[in-house]
Amino acid sequence: MSAKYGVGLLGAGWVAGEYVKVFRDHPLTEVVGIYNRTPGKASRLLQTHGVAGTEYPTLDNFFADERIQIVVSCTHPDVRADHCIRAAQTGRHIVIEKPVALSRPETAAIREAVAQAGVKTVTSFVLRWNPQFVTVRKLIDDGVLGDLIYGEADYWHPARRAQPGSPYMRKDVVGSAFLSGGCHAVDMLRYLGGEVREVSAFAAPPKRVHSFEFDPVVVASVKFANDGVGKLSALLDGDTPYRFNCRLFGTNGSIQNNEVYSSTNYPGAHEYWSFPTISPNSGDVTHHPFKAEIEHFLDCIENDIESHASIYDSYKSVAICFAIDESVAKGGQPVKVISD
């Protein structure tokens, strides 16, 4: 079968390899090529995965290639807005790595460009396709949780071998603890628990890895639109393995990670019961469900429907991150989430 959609990647880093493998193996796509600022890096990545694609010497060469119909933005986020806007304006569908952008105006500009162009997008909040959370979403849809009373999510991913000057330590490149990684916790709590109306947050400076140019530990209290309350935390500095927690307590039952309790739905239950599944407790990108995400995205393109993780939806998750950072800057003052 000849490929229907040509795929071009912006960036040839760690996560790019996972996209190359998925698009290489999907029956409706082929990897056309990659642009990366470091000469030779794109070619090496393509060769590693057995793809005879093009290494573009410039961004202009990349966007001039009419074979590219899907753009995958997996560069550092400080340049993502410019790339995604250009991709939309040239009529390409877009896979947007997280964070979407480093400011509210940049994120809004991507959304506006996508809306004007009418292209499809998916944001790689990949935990939406993690089997544990697919099951949790189904439990919620089946009424096991009921109306949310309290919800919390934690992203604990301490830096191991971070070097001074590393892009992942720099505020101008990754923004903040929540924008750089904690946005996964924000998105999952919002996806499962509902919209967040207001936040109040505090941060702590680095105590183990001193290369951070921003506070690597942040905790936020949140107020949901349904008047429930909750907590979000991002920990990039600490002595712990990677952990991702999500706990939801509702009027009909409670769900803590892969454990469920509901006296309403499971009469006679004395304790939580657990369901065996693939958990989200790995920070390794090879563990993330990119295959399921891209299969979903191709289905959206083929059937002309919007993804539940499109820029229109992910804008609301990133808006919570911006509100958290604003609250930290204001010493913990409550900040309204602006998501319209």
C-alpha cells in the first residue's frame, strides 16, 4: 500500500524516535524527513530506525516539501509556537508535544492559526491513552465516581544527571516545573475530574540539583468548576523514583490510581479492589502509548473529527499551568484560570 500521509518531524531528540517508529509502522503514513538544528542528528535517527528519509538543512526546506502533510513538533518548547503556527498556515495537520507553548499568548496564537486553517491537531498528553487511565475514564463514565468532591495528581520526576546549562534546566527553554512535566498531572486531573476554576500555588527552590533556573518543586491547591477542591504537585528535585499519582473521591465512590472503592456500585465492599493494568509509573518515553495516540489521530484526520486532545482542549490544561505559575509569582495568591 502506498502511504497516504507524509510525515515530517521537527526535532530529532529522545522523543522523536518514538514518533519515527510509530509513523514508520502505520499503514497510512510514511516518514518523509526530519529537520534538526544539529547537522547529522536527523540522518542518524532515521538510519537507526531503518527509514530512508530526508534531513532538511533549514526550516524553509522542511516547509517547502509538499510531501509533508503531518508535522510533528518535538523540539524544545521555546520554538514550538512559531513552528506550529507555520505548520497550520501551510495546511499541515499537527502533533504537538507538551508543553504546547511557554506563554498564554503563544498558546492562543497556535489555537487561532489552527482554527483559521481548519487542520487537525493532537497534543501529546499521552497518559490519556495509558491503559490505567483508559480504565479509570470508563469507570467514571459508568458512574462509579459520581460528582467529584476531591481530586489530586502528582508528577514526581527528579532530575538524575542534569548538567548546568542543560535545556531542561533553563527557564527560557522549558518555562517551569508545571510546564515542563507537571502539565501531565494537570491534564490528567482535568481530564478525569473536570474543569478547574481557580488555583493557589507555592514553590520551593532546588535543594539537591542546583542547576535549575526555576523552582523545581511546586504544589497548588485547586478549585473545580463544580465546587470540588483538590491538589496538584510537580517534583523535579528529590530522592525518589518516578511516580505519577491520581486520586479521585466522589459522591458514588473513589479511585486511587488502579484501586477502586464504591459502596454504591459494589455493595458489601469493605476495601478498595485493584485492577491489574499497565500503570503510568515510568518516565521513559518508550513506555508511553504513542502508538495509541497516533492511531487515534489518524482516525480523526480520516473521519474529519476533532481529537479530545486537540489544541482546543489542551489549551485549557495549559491555562491551568499558567495560572499556577502566576500564583507562585504572586506569593500564593489565588488566580483565576483563563481558558476561553
